[in-house]
Amino acid sequence: MPVITIRTKRSKSELSRAANGNINRWINSLIDEAIEPPNTSWREHFKKNRMRVNIDDVLEMRKSER
């Protein structure tokens, strides 16, 4: 398996947090999503894990930006 080195603008710890501890799996999934044709199954689309968003926090941040 070839090894590819990347240089990121983000720290390794920040990437590790975003990847839930497995940076290689996360980067490979990003590459697969970019290369493979989009999945047309809406069921699979909505089964993906998503980041939870607290709408009150979002509204508070938007209010403070004004």
C-alpha cells in the first residue's frame, strides 16, 4: 500500500478530534466520498452519523456576531 504524506493547516490533535481518533479512516472516507459516484439511496444518506447541533447555541452565536 502506498504512503501519502499530507501537510495540513490544522494540528494533529484537532484532526484527531474531528476524526474521532482515527485520522486514516477519516481521510480515506473523505477520499472515497470525493472519488466515488454519489449514493442515490436517501435511506443510506440519512443513516450517516451527523454532528448534533443545538439551535439555541447557533442563534446565540449569530446574535453576538451582529
